[in-house]
Amino acid sequence: MNQKTMKNNKGKKMKRCREDVIFDTVVFILLTVILIVVAYPLYWVIISSISDPAAVSGGKVLWKPIGFTLKGYVEVFKNNAVMKGFLNSIIYTVCGVCINLIVTLPTAYALSRDRFGGKKIVTLFYMVTMFFGGGLIPTYLVIRNLHMLNTMWALVLPGCLSVYNMIVARTFFKSNISEELYEAAEIDGCTQGQFFFRIALPLSAAITAILVLYYGVGHWNAYFSALVYISDSEKYPLQLVLRNILITNETALSQTATTEAARAALREKQELIDVMKYSLIIISSIPVLLLYPFIQKHFVKGVMIGSLKG
């Protein structure tokens, strides 16, 4: 095939058959419907958080904000506990993720090496914990006896290792950090520790980013552990603060109004509480949404290699 023929072939588009066009059209329509079903509730929460409370309660907000207002956000941030909860959640999340990585990555690396003789028994020991647990009461007693009640450690240490995440990371190390690479480094006098920190970790940015995302979202959204182990309101994470705000306001609204004016005021407050709920959802979701763009470039590589090859 001469050069002129190759250029002509490059300029031509491959002709598609009718079945391909129909298939692509059906897939496009199906994915568009799924996108609308998933995206519309999120969009509705956003526009409801900045709409007039009466319009939201009356079901008038459907496609665009009505009576733009930031009352919901103003009412939320009037409470000083919200900012304190933000700070606490950031501290718990950052410290928790660091501890998770310190525990998970070395464990996954060790279990991925063929030279580790007891890796099957240790892996089985870890996997048993995925199906069986001690329960809330024994866990509470352990944390109490370790004097971790009402401290940050009660929130970050008990779940310092996710077995699922460890298995994903182990598979990543197994698939990408070959024994031949270690043998070459060993010839140059590299120990296992030096190999892990100087070679394995720098080559594992993808799976590290995925673990940061998984662990970070888990710590940020967690509230039950704080509800059980934390009694000092100054140490509450954001999720627990927001939960308490809603419960307090809803409890106040449960009181019976005797006069028309009282009923009108109660109805207005109920409408404001409805808008506050959507504002709280947006406020608590922003940090996680800001994290995703930094992880996106590693997400596909880390998940595909860590999960599918396993």
C-alpha cells in the first residue's frame, strides 16, 4: 500500500451499519435517563437550599429556585457548634486517614510478597473479621478499659484497618511490584524496608489516592461512633452537630400551638427547618466533593488494577 492510498484511507470514516447506530442510540438514551434519575435529586437539593421556605414546603420548587434566599445557611452558621464541628471533623479525618495508611499499606505489601511464609494464615485471620465481630457492647468495654472514651482515639483507632481496602491494596502491590524488581534491588543491597519506602510506595500513588478517598469519606460521614463514645459536645464531629441541630429544632416544633399567631409562627419555623435540612446536606458534602477532582486521575487505575485483577 503506497503513501497516497494510506492518506486516502485515513481521510475516510468507517461506515457504520444500521445495527450499530440503533445500539448506540439505545445506549445513549438509557444512560441519559440514568443520569437524569441520579442527578435530578442532587440538583433539587441544591435549588431547595436557596429557595423560599414556603415555596419548598408547598412543593413549588421543581426546576429552578423560587424566591432566592440564604436563610437556611444563615440559620445553620448562627450555631457556633457548626464551625467547631467542621474543625473537629477535619482533625478526625486527617488523623484517621494517616493512621489508616500507616496500618493498611505495610500490611498489604507484606501479604503481597511471596517470601512471606505465613501470609495465607494471616490473610484468613483478617478475612474472618469481615464476617464476624464482637458487637457494640464488647467494643465499648474495650475502649473504656483502654481509657479512650471521650477522646479522638476512640474514633480513629478501632477502624484503623479496613480488610476490604487492605485486600485491594495487596492485589495492587502483587500486580505492580514484581518479585524480580525486589531481587534487582536486593542485589544492590536494598532491604525490605528500604524497598518498600523507596520503590514500592512511590510506584503506588494510584492505590494510595484511592485509599485516601475511601477512608476519608468514611471518617467524614461517620457519626455513630462519636454518638456512642464522645460525651463532650466540644469534641463532636460535624455530622453529629448537624444531627443534634435538626433533632433540637424538630423537638421544639413538636409543641402544640394554641393561637392562630402561634400556629403561623410554628408553620413558618417548620418551613425554615425543611430548608435547613437541605442546607446541611450541602454543607456536609462540600469537603468530599472538593476531594474528588484530586483523586479522579488515579481512581480508574487504582480500582481497576486493585479490584478486577484480584
